[in-house]
Amino acid sequence: MTVDLTPRPGHVVEIPAPGYTCDFCGAPATWDIPTVMGPWANACSEHEAQFHTQPGVTGVGVGQRLVVAPLVSNDPTEIEHRLGTVGDLLAFQKREEK
């Protein structure tokens, strides 16, 4: 089975609350970045600007913004929106298994 991992512009994957903390100061992290020191790190906006190899730039292998998922919603429209991608993946997996 293969899964298409092609980046899609505008596709956002939310991380579970409470999210991650900055590896430099412990504040809430808003970035996952490769650093000028070499390793990748979670960073707040201040440390992203200071240590990101390409500050403000996102993309595969370049860094990404971290988006924390809001608390669970009872709104059926919101739930359907969030589960749409999971449902799509499950449908894809079932097609590939046949």
C-alpha cells in the first residue's frame, strides 16, 4: 500500500492541545524549525526569528507553523470537517486493500 505524501498548499494538520513548548525558553511553540545549530527544534516566534535557518519560511524540509487544535467541539459541522481527512485516509486504505 502506498500513501501520497505530496505537500498540499493550505493543508493544515492540527496538533493536540496543549501543544508543544519552545525548546529555547519553554513558552508555547508556534514553529517546528531546522536551526542554524543543525538539529530541528520547536520554537516560539522570537526564537524562530533568531535560530531558524530561513526565518519566516515554511515548506517541506524548511519548517512549519504549529497550529494547536481547539478544544473538542460539539458542533457536528466542525466534527465532520476535522474527521473528513481521517475518513478520506480510511477510504483510501480500504481501496488499496482490495
